Amino acid sequence: MEFLLSLGRGFTSSDAFWMWAILAAQVVSVAIIAERSIALFVNRKINQKDLSKAIAEDIKGGNLDKALRRSLQLSAKEPLGVVASAGIQAAIDMGGKEEIQLKMDEILLEENTRIEKRIGFLAMFANVATLIGLLGTITGLIHSFAGIANANPVEKAAILSNGISLAMNTTAYGLLVAVPALIMYAVLQNRASRLTEDLNKAALNLFIQLGFHYAPVSDKKERSLV
């Protein structure tokens, strides 16, 4: 903030507008970085595949009620619990393999979207900060050249160099905002991909167990008739 204020003292009101616009992009990007870092690094762990093993053992043992209770307990903290409970409930209702898959895929889509939300905005704000910085520089140069039109020839060089120096600060500040935002975008995107992959593998493991051990209602009736 002190950096921005010190620069703002030398800017015209038009030039200062671009600096405040870049500051707004910085504030929003920092807020997204903080919120997503806590959500993906503190609140989420890459352990969904390990958590699925206990549920898978219950399913193999034919203990669907126990598996459902375990999943519901997990659902308060872990996304796998929500996905697993949907699939297990479909298996209890004997909806068959397709229904189990559809139920689990529906919840998986929601959970994966929740993991990746707002990360894409970091790349956007990085680009916006850079472009606003360039736009501020261009408008600053325009004002500088317009300001020396009626100036004394002796003063023109000093006025022009001072104006160009101030105008370039908007580009510098835009890049100062953009670089950390892009770095954190890559870091958070990588973390989200790993979390999504872990959740998908765990869900696939449970789906295989449910699909293998529990046939559709129609198949069960045919087997009982035989």
C-alpha cells in the first residue's frame, strides 16, 4: 500500500486510476490464493484411496449397512464419504451396476468441481493486471507527450523523462501482481489435479467392488428362479 501511495503522489488522477485498478486485482488474487491454499492444503489430504480400503472390505464381506454407516461418518470431512454413500445406497436399493455408476459419477462431478473452483480466476487476474499495467503506461505516455507540447524546450527533456518514468511504474506494478498469481495458479492447479486423481481412483475402487458383488434386481430374480 505504501508503494502504491508513494507512486500515486507523482501520478495524475487518470494515471492513478490504473494503479488502483491493479491493486484491486491484487487484493482479489491474494484472497483467492489464501482461501484455496487453506482449502486444498489444510482441509484436504491425498488419502482418499487409503480411506476407501476399509469401506471396500465391508463391501467384500457383504456388510453394506456397515459400509454405508462408515461412509456417512466420513462424509462430514472427506469427499469420498459422500461419493461412497451414494453408490452404496444404490447398491442397497439393488439398482444395478449402471445406477451405482450414475449416482457415484454425479457426486464425483460435484466434488471435483468444488476442488477446482476459483483457481482459474488467478490466471485471469494475472493477465488483467498485466494488461492494465500496459494500458496505464500507454495512457501515461500519451499524457506526457501532450504535456510537453507547450513546454519550454529546455524543460521538455526533464518533463518527458519524468513522465515516462512514472508511466512505466504501472507496467512494473502489473507484473509484480501477475507473477505471484501465475506461480500460485500453477501450484494450486497441480494440487487440485492430485486431489482429483486420488478421489477418482478411490471412487473407482469402490465402484468395482460394488459392481462385482451386487447385480441388478432383474439378474437376482433370474438367478433365484433358476
